[in-house]
Amino acid sequence: MGLHDLAAAALRTLDPEDAHRLTIRALSLGLGPRAPAPDPILATNLAGLSLPSAVGLAAGFDKNAEVFGPMLAAGFGFVECGTVTPLPQAGNPRPRLFRLTADEAVINRMGFNNEGLEAFAARLSKPGRPQPVGANIGANKDSADRIGDYVTGLRRLWGLADWFTLNISSPNTPGLRALQTRAALEELLGRAAETRDALPAAGAVPLFLKVAPDLEDAEIEAIVETVLAFRLSGIIVANTTISRPPLRSPLAGETGGLSGAPLRNLAQSVLGRFSALAAGRVPLIGAGGIATGADAYARIRAGASAVQLYSALVFAGPGLVVRLRRDLAARLRADGFRTLSEAVGAR
């Protein structure tokens, strides 16, 4: 176990939210790990984004765009910051983040706590910003026009982020997941696409949609067709779940979104359903319960062009990303693939 993994183990003795803030502080001071360059077999092109590795950091870790540079240096091929909302908001009352150690899981009901667009934009606009870094945007809890909040986020951060993700799948903002219904989704994506098309270099900046894993087949079909109709660049499958598979931790009854190992099978299954319905017409990004090279490889073979992780870092430490990359590269070569993209959907 490396020094940084030992530090991560020590942080697990603290309150989860306090541990996270200490981690962000340490990374901002330059105390994070530095990984070697990824194996070239992991490089890929995702919706026009040239990624040195298809293993990325999911939104939620770097809510305020404070440490995207250190996380890229730690070995991630791309980093998604946020979720950011137009106005700063405190989020839900603490405690709101729970570490389920026996299950290698996390339950959160953070509620889009963040410093708002202006602080986020200021950090992304610093000269020499490393790439690739995306912005996951959402709506303020008390907004009178939630769809308008996504438009505001696009406009304010356009030209600063390398891609955008519309987060309509957090279970911790009341009513937000209702935007996944067809009529609401058509309005959201219509207004977002209209905004995108009016901004400079519209075709060069990908726009993704992040969805929940708790969807029926008819809902998945509606999402895929609506994404295609409004020419979005991809779908991230999936966010945290409100379902509760059998859990051992005494904290299992906490409300909020469940992530980590217990989400693995559900996220894998829903990705496969999205892949079957999308039939290669729109790129998919796999997320949820990914902790090993085998997990990442399974998502890629199920149709994901890239993967994202976060919760696994809580239990495995920052050395996880290098180990996962190494294992994924070995699995690709063992099965005769020359590039990661050749393995996408090769079930």
C-alpha cells in the first residue's frame, strides 16, 4: 500500500464529509499522487474529445472545480466537475454523507451543495488549465425555472469546460428526476440544444445527459430517442440509485442515493439496456459501482465508450486508478484488442 493509500485509510476514520474536505484541501496543496502516463491502448475519442485514458472521475468528487488538475495528475483520463448550480447553495442538513464500509458503498443526500457558477467559472478560467475537464450542471432547489438553470449554466461556462453534462438524475433535489419523463425531457433538451446551437463552436463542445439507473424499458427508449432528436453527444449511465439491494451496514436505512459496490449489477444491467436500444447511434459512458479493471472492462464490452468512478476511491484509495488502468489494459490485450474502442459493445 502506497503512502497516499495509507493516508486515505486514515481519512476513513473521520466523518465522511470532513474527510472529503480534508482530501480536497490536501490535493489543492499539491499533496496528491502523480501517476505515470496511461497505456496507449486506453486512449480513445469520445464525442470528439481526445482522451488519454477512457477511465474518468465522475462528478461529485470535485464539486467546485478545485482539484481537477491534481486528479488528472493522479491518473484519470478525464475529470467531470460539479454538480454546479447557478446560485450557491448549502445543500441538505448534515449528516448527509454515509460510508457503508461493510458493503463498500456510500449513501449521500448532499443536495447539490456548491459554491455556484461564478466561483466555478473563475477556477476553470485560470490560464494553463489542464484538459480534459467537464462541467456537470444542475438546477437550484428553489428555482422557479429549473430548465432555465441549465441554460444559465451552459451560457456561463461555455468556452471554459471541455464538455457539459446535464444532471437530471440526482435523487436529492425534490422533483429533479421528473425531468427524465418524456415531455419534460423534450423541453429541457430542446432549450439546451437551442442554447448550444446559438453559442460559438457549438458542434465542438459535447453535451451529455446523466440518467438514473432506476428506469423502465419504456423510459430508456424515450430517453434514447429524445437524446437523438436533439443531437446530444452521449448518455452517462448511471447516477446513484434509490433502490436498496440487501446491505449489511447499520447505516443501510439512511435516505439518499446509493453508490459503490451494491450498485454494480444494476448499473451494468441498465447500461446493457441502453446499449441495445441505442444500437450504436449515441455514445454511452458507464458509471456506478466500478471498482476494478474487470468492472470497467465489462462496461466497455456492454457498450460503454468510457467509464467513470468515484465511490470506489473511498475504500481503495487513490492508487486504485493506476491499478484499474493496468488491469483493463491487460484484459484488452488478452482478448486480442488493439484499441479500447474495438472492445466497445463486443459482448
